[in-house]
Amino acid sequence: MLFLGGLIVAIAVEHSNLHKRIAGRLLLAVGLSPRLLMFGFMLPTAFLSMWISNTAVAAMMLPILQSVLEELESSEEMRTMLLLAVAYSANIGGTGTLIGTGPNVVIYETISKCEGQPINFLSWLYFSIPLLLVNLIISWVWLQVVFIGAPWKNTQLISSEKEVKIKTLLRAQQEELGRVTREEYTVIFCFSSLVLLWLFRAPGFIDGWNIISSVAIADATPAIFVAVLLMAVPKASGEMFLPWQVIEKKLQWGVIIVIGGGFALSLGLEKSGLTTLVGHQLAMFQDWNRGLLMFVIQAIVSLITQVASNSATASMLLPVLLKLCLTIKMNPLYLLLPAALSCSYAFILPVSTGPNALVYEASGMKIWSMVKAGLGLNFITLFSTGGLVQLYGTALFDLQSFPDWAQNCTISP
């Protein structure tokens, strides 16, 4: 229900064209050298992917990028670099919030079996935003190294004539949107309200608003509340702003079914005892160095998710890792966090993620170009993610201990 509510709010953002306004203004604010232009596309793509389906964001950014590429008359290397930048930043941006992508929802569902666990919308932001920014910068630098040379060498400039054309094109696209509409203001208000409700439900440093209720309120409640509110708000014409017909057409039913099916599979593994059996078998790794164990888990997850749905991969593996951690008395988040994030870091093949597939189909690039760029980036992000989990993840979630909430966590035998 958390993911469903988030998707409906994302549809409202798309329906009002607010996402195009945000992307266009960010692009105009960034310089137009090839390197800055790439970062100008990566930044709004990553930001929007935090809240909207990364596949939908990639589909929205591609026409804008292709119109810019036509004005640039760019080389094949430049074209491939910018297209992959959109795909990779969409994948990375999805890790930024609990609703950003399927594996985030799966880890939240998995760890919620442990009462008192520390993951909520706010704590996830604390953890994920620094990691998102680091991996976004890494991917920006890496794509330059692969296609046009290191950022500190061979600085390429766009001619002043082409720069004027691109700025004119972007401004024209913004002018087509006109002034900010009432519908956009409505979405901004509802979206901002939802984020604030998530942040202050149970922030930890003060009492959250959920104390007003005798019933436990989770993050799904404000998501569904705002989604229903958006369906009830009328336009100036009197029609509903977000009628069900629009939601029914644009909602990614397949993603919801995949995630729901993954939860059902996870519960089946747990109830049948298979999770416990596999967890006990994996207990042989308890004497391994923890950092090495984390990296091996990340590598396995990354390998599987290149050819399988990232949500399905998370649904199958995270419950097993939870049982493993409880068996060897390790903080479950020590393995669950890097494993869930590694499900989203799939850069090698077109089938790995929706954004990869869209970019590959739209560009006509050779598959080797994606493999060449994605293989190294996958390897680097495994290390950066594992390292950052060790550094500030430990400070946030006390990963080196076996906390009380984990000691009291019970799952079916």
C-alpha cells in the first residue's frame, strides 16, 4: 500500500507536467559543456526517480535529451555517454527513498517483521542521500573516463552557436508549459504535505504525529490519504483533477504484481521453513570477515539482478539474509542494506532494469557499449556502497552490534 500510494502521487506529478518543469529548469541552471550537460541530465533524473518510477522518468527524459543531441550533432561516443547517463542516474536515484524502487519496499517489509527496527522514511533518507550523491558522482566521472577521457583532461566545449540553440530549445520547451497552473500548485502542496507527513510520523528526535492515534500508523497511511485527496480535488472546470481512469491507465500494475508476488513468495519460503533451512546452511560463513561476507553477498545479488527483476531478487534473498543474520547474531541491516541497494545497481545489460532497456531501444547502441561502461561501474559501486555502509551506516544503525530489536525478532521456524 505504501508503494501503491507513492505511485498514485507520482502519476499526479506526471499528469500535471510538474516533472517536465522541474527537469527543464534544472537543465537551464547547469552549464552546457559536455561534462556539465551530462550532469545537468543526471541531476533531475536522479531527483525525480526518488519519487517517480525510474522507468517513467527515463522515458520522460529521453525525448528532451534526443532533441538536445540533434542540436549538438554529437559524436557516437558523446551520444552513448549521455544516453547511459540518463539510464544509470535513474537506477541510482531510485535508491533515494523508500518508495523509489521495488527493493526498497521489500527491505522495509522484510525488516518490519522485527518490532522496534529503525528503518522509516526519515532514517532511510539519512542513510541513502549521501550514498546516492556519491554513486551519482562516481557514475558521472566513470562515464567520462570511458567515453571522452577523465574530467581533468581534454575539456571539450560546445560552440557558442550550439549553446544558444540548446538554450533556446530548452526555454521553448518551458514556455510551452506556460505559467504554473492551479493543478501544479495542487500537486506541489499535496506532494510536500506527504513528504512532511512521512518525515514527522516518527522522526525519533521528537515525538511524531502518530502518537495522536492509539492504532499503529505506518508510512502507507499518509501515502494512501494523499492519493485519495488528489482524486477528490476538483479542477477549475469542476472535473476531478486525478480521475480513476487516468490512474488505471498509467499505474504500473505489473510492478505492483511483481512486488506483491515477491512478498507472497517470501512468506511461502518463511512458512515452509525453507528460509530457516537455508539460513542455517549459510551459518557456515559466520567465521568469515564481516566486510568480506558483505562484499560476497553484494556480488551475488548484483550478478542475479543483471538478468532478473530487482524486486523479485530482493524478495527471494532478503528474507534468507535476515534469517542468516539472526542465526549468527549479526545486525540484520549490515547485510540487508547493501544487498537491497545492490539490486538497483544493475548497469550491465539492457534487460537489467527498465531504464537500461528504454535507452538501449531508443539509441540503437551496441550492447558492448553498455557492457563496457556498466561492468566497471557495477564493480565500483559495490565497493563504494559497502564502504559507506561500513562508515556512516554503522553510526546511524549501530551495525557492529546485535541490537535488542534483532534479538527479539521472530520469524516462522
